[in-house]
Amino acid sequence: MRILITNDDGIHAPGLAVLKQIARTLSDDVWAVAPGEEQSGAGHSLTLSRPIRLKRHGDQRYSVSGTPTDAVMLALAHVMKDAPPDLILSGVNRGANLAEDVTYSGTVSAAMEGALAGVRSIALSQVYPREGMGDTVPFAAAESWAGRVLAPLLEMPFEAGTLVNINFPALAPGMVNGVRVCRQGIRDYGRLRVVERTDPRGYPYYWFGLVPAIETPGHMTDLEAVAEGYVAVTPLHLDLTHGPGLASLAERFAAVG
Ligand code: MN
């Protein structure tokens, strides 16, 4: 099995080293193609207005001067063109990718790009307990539980255009209650905090504050699973159509003709 690992925290992120160890337990043929710099929050963006540089860091290890989506695209279309991966693992992200985070997440978007390309793709994220931890986030739960969570996912077929999103709770491995398959949650919107400061030249600048979003965990969602100490495993797809909306919209527009 040939594995491509990528992330949105960048080629030098500790979580990518953790993911490499996880991937190496599955195969000796592991390739890393990841953004050269942190791209958290890049979502599924694609670089069209600038050239992309590819830098070789060693055997089967490259960085891309772009987004996680750029990295997967360049890996599939160029770096690994003659020997495409059987599996794409994205992560292990420093921080949760739960609920609507998946639309902001470069980690999940890299897996989305893999799914679009028809490659089995899985995103992995490690929740951490508090902000301000920088690169000191403990990945112990991911390290200990990834093998158990990935094994069944590698044995089953994935439906076309689907991916799997995994979040490890912020707990020591022995405190994790198990694995729960659950749907994507959605938070009450509470995260908007803009920090305004002044730069050395006297101009204002703004930075989005990372306040915890308010949440009322819905039953059987990824938010609830992680809050209750489980590894959350959520199948995702890229069809964002709201099913019930189709009928009500069609009704509205029937009169318009
Ligand atoms: Mn990230």
C-alpha cells in the first residue's frame, strides 16, 4: 500500500511526524507532500493567481508553497503521478476539526481533495484542552488510538466521493472511552471575536480571536462524542445539497415557471 500523508499545519509540524509514525505501521511506502507553511483555516482553497513551488526535503518528502489542496493536487498530478497513493491521510491536525470546522479546515479539505480524486482519504485531528499551547499539544490519544480506528476503515470500501473525519479527544489514551461513529454537529455561532491592535507604524490591524464557540452538543454528533471522551468518526461527502430544501424551493419556483 502506498500512502500519501499531508496536513494544514505545515511540513515541519509535530502532528505530521506523528502521522508518519502511524502511516509507517501500515506501510513502508509513505510519501509526504504538505504545505511549506501553516495553512490552518485555508479550507478547500486552491492557488490560481500565483505559481506554486515544490521543495524536496528528502526521500519521498516534499513541501508545496500553497494550500493543503494544492499539496494534494501536486502530489497526485506530479510528484506521485506514476505511482499514485492507495490512501491519503491528512493530519494529525493540532486541534479539533469538529462540526462546521470541516468547512474551514485545510486538514479535512486535503482529504476532500483526495476523495474527489477517487483515493481513499481520511482526516485525523487531535483535540487539545486549551488555547495557547502552540506546538506543545499532546498527540498521545491519536498515537495510541489511530491504529485501532484506521484498521476497519482500510478493510471496507469507501463510496465514491466520500471521506472519513476522525477526531481524537483531549484525553490520555487510557482515559478514552472508545470509538463512536457519529454525524457532523453544528455549533451555536459564538466564536466571532475580533482583536484590534495597532502595528508599529500606527495602523490598526485585526486578528480573529480563538474563543471557544458556544455549543449545545446535538445527540450522536462529533461534538457530543468528543465531549464524552470518545474518538469521533464521521463519514463526510461533498454534496452540500440540503435535501428538504429541494422540495420547498421547487414549490416556490413552480409558480415562476
Ligand atoms: Mn491545522
